[in-house]
Amino acid sequence: MSKYEEALHKFNLNVQDEEISRKTAAILAKADENQTPEVLRFLYSCIDLTSLGSEDSKESIWKFVEAVNDFDGSRPDMENVAAICVYPNFVETVRETLQADVKIASVAGGFPSSQTFIEVKVAEVSLAVADGADEIDIVLNGGEFLDNNLQEVSEEISELKEACREAHLKVILETGLLKTAVNIKKAAVLAMYSGADFIKTSTGKVYPGATPEAVYVMCEAIREYYQLHNRKIGIKVSGGVRTAEEAVIYYTLVKTVLGDEWLTPEYFRIGASSLAGNLLKAL
């Protein structure tokens, strides 16, 4: 048995999709209780405000960051967003423009497909960190994972974690590609054992984005990992989260499965472009 298979055997992998759906539905039946101004203000502070479009330019990113600067201090009752997330070639623009106390995040490592040379992935991560990225979002190699090449998947994540140096590493599982609860949980476990500081649902680019069921499974994996190793791993929900109601759904899942200790931007993020404005409208 390889060390990767040994790691997986420490977790409950007897997870059935129908049972996960039932448990998730039971939790979300009470989600309306969390639809409060206090929760909405908190959710705003957990946003990784994202601009990942083909039309992005230095000027558009500069304006994007200036809006975050302008928000800073404009609402004494609210914290600013947690991070600004951009393509790696715009990290320097963000760093030069950003005045607010907000993290700089960058997708890297062959985003969004993870289909390129490992040397290219390492270089991209390293360059983004050198330009000032505090956090790096990479995509787990889904093709190799589905072919059960667990060692290759894990060693690639470990190599990219090393390239991050002091920056935090978020590993995107692309749950819409993995589909089943078993696959999602296995991928989550491998990512955590390979050095992920966060596990993340999806890129929002190719496959279906976040679902409550996928987030429930990821939270269960994080909880079991914490019980085994006393190390907290964060969770980032991304891919189609636009409304206040949707954000509250994921807040409720994290609160129920992981507890209030995870309800901080240090361990809970939502990757979104339009959610910030919709939360402000809801408030």
C-alpha cells in the first residue's frame, strides 16, 4: 500500500451520494435562520473578489482595485473583502494600486485546466509570488486523479506548494469534474496531505461550479483531517455564487459541519465577482 492509499484509509470513504444529499438538505432547511445583516456583513469580509476575464487589462484591473480602495473605511460597520484574485500577469498591477488591507490572490499553475508542463506551473507560481501574491490558487490535475495516478497528483501539489514559499496555497478540486462524493473526498484528502492551506470547489470556468453537496463533503474531509492532525485547513467556495441567499447556504454548511472556529476569513472564503454588490444591495 502506497503512502497515498494509506492516507486515504484513515478517512471515511463510505460516502454515498444519496446520503450526502439527504444530510445536506436537512442542514439547509434551517439556512433562513442565518439570513441576517450580521451574517451578510461577515460574508462580505470573506469574499475573494475576482476578475478572471479574457478582457482584463492593466487599466481594467487598476479600476477594479481602486473600487476596493474606495470601499475601505466607507462602511464603519463592515470589513473590506478578504482578497483580490487575478491572473498572475496582473499581480504587480494589484500590488502597485492596492492601498486597502486586502490580500492579493492569483490563479496559477496552468489555470483553469492544469494541462501544461510542471516546469511551466512552477514558474508561473514562482513569478506570481515574486510579484507580490499572498495566495495562490492552483487546479488539481483532474485527468491524472481520475486515472488513479495518486502519486503524480500529490507530488505535483507538493512541488507547487514549495514554489509558493510563504504564500498560502489553495487547491481547486474542480468538483464538477469529479462528480461523486467519493471522488471529491479523496481529492480533498490528497490535497490536504500534499500541503494545501485551503481546498476550493471549482474554477467556475469549464465544469459546473459549487454545490451544497460538494461543500458538505469537503467540510467533512476538513473536519476529519483536523481530528487526525490538529491542523485547520480552509475552505473556498467558488463557481456560481452570486446572491446573498446562495452565500448564506454555504455559510450554514460550514457553520454546521466545521463550527464557528472556521467562520473567519482566515479559513472561509467565497470566490465571486458579483456577490459583493449583491450583498450590499441585500443589506
